[in-house]
Amino acid sequence: MGFASQLIPGIFVFGLIIGSFLNAVIYRLHAGRSITEKHSICPRCKHALGFRDLIPVASFFILGGRCRYCNKPISWQYPAVELVTALAFTLVYSQNGLSLTTYHLLLTTCFLIIIFVYDFKHYLILDKVLVPGVVLAVIFQVWRHNFWNGLSGALALSGFFGLLYVISRGRWIGFGDVKLGVFLGFLIPWPATTVLFFLAYIVGAVVAVILLAFGAKGLGDRLPFGTFLTLAAFIAMLWGDEMVGWYLRLLGLT
Ligand SMILES: [Zn+2]
């Protein structure tokens, strides 16, 4: 099955619903609650939320950004993650149509979004999220007969981050980023790994400027490198091969 533009609204709504689920996963990972718990609750007053409170994006605006039960503000993270997931799913689908690759990329996108938000909020990358991510990426490269390039990407990325970690004694980069390098290296096999690496720095610079402009972070704040890396990985996952090709042509190598 290939690409059909009439499926896009459906994919977008599907992304909104999955985004809502990812918000719940992010909250439960941090609160130490089970991901399979049935009811969502307000993180502030712990009141169980009903269907009317859980409609992606819409509930946030209908409720005026406040909890129906305790009237405390709801974080803008909720509608933002839902919208970003919907956009990301639509992009993945537009690039790949409906195929096994698409299912893999959508699932991987969920892992990237969880790591992105969690590192941004808590400056932490959880093994609970990384380990299944690595397994998923390894399976994908084995399936594509690309295991060795995946391993090379993982070694290059985590090796380089490991070196930065050792040299700076953990000041420039956290050990979570070193482990994240294994996941992202397998996800973006060599040679596209180099694209991911440069993108992370460009994304980092752009995001830092935006965060400073909106006052979300101050100049003295540490910036979560894992957040930039996962966003760069998403871009490289969709367009990495084209970018490598473009770069090689630029150098006159192909
Ligand atoms: Zn509440």
C-alpha cells in the first residue's frame, strides 16, 4: 500500500490520540505510576479525568487551560505534544505511505518524543525508554540488512559523546546522552550519522535562541542536549539519506 492523500486527516487524528497517550506515559514515568493504569488523573488535584477532559488539544482550549475540578492551570505541554505527534505522524506517512517501514518509524517517533519531552522537563533520559528503543532500532537494521552500519553509527556517536563525557567529567554532556548515542546511532546508520551529528548542533542553536526569546530558559540554564539530539534524529530519520547524497554531490564525490 502506498501513499493516499485522503488518509492524511485520519493519520493526523491518530497522531493526536497517540500524543495524548504519550503525555500520559511521560507523566506516569515521572510519577512512578503504571503505564497500563486505566484512568488518567489531574497531576495537581489527582481527580480522575473523564472523556470530556481527554479530547486531544480541544479539551485544553474548551477548559480554558484549567482543570475542571481544581481550576489550576494545565501545562501547555499537553496540547503541544499532541499537535507535535500529529504533525510528526503526518510527515512520516507523507514520506513513506503505508508500509512496514512506516509502522517502525511511527513507533520510533513515539520513543523520540518521550525522550525529547522527558529530557527537556527533567534533564534525564530513562533506561526504561532507551532499552526498548535500542532493541527496536537494532531489529529494524537487521531487517534492512544494515546491522553493521547501524553498529558503526552507534559506536561513532556514543564513542564521541563518551569522549566528551570523560574529558569534561560529565559537565558538557550527561551519561544519558552517551547511552542515547547507541539508540540514535542504530536508528541513523553510518554514514547518515554524521548528518545527525551536525543537525543536533544546528537544532541546538536554533532551539536555544527560541527558548531564550520566550524566556522559557535563561542564559545560565543548562540546556538538555538529548532534546536537540532526538529532534535532529527525527529529521535525519526522514531525510538523512537525501542529505548525505546532497552533501556528496556538493563535494563532487558522486
Ligand atoms: Zn485538577
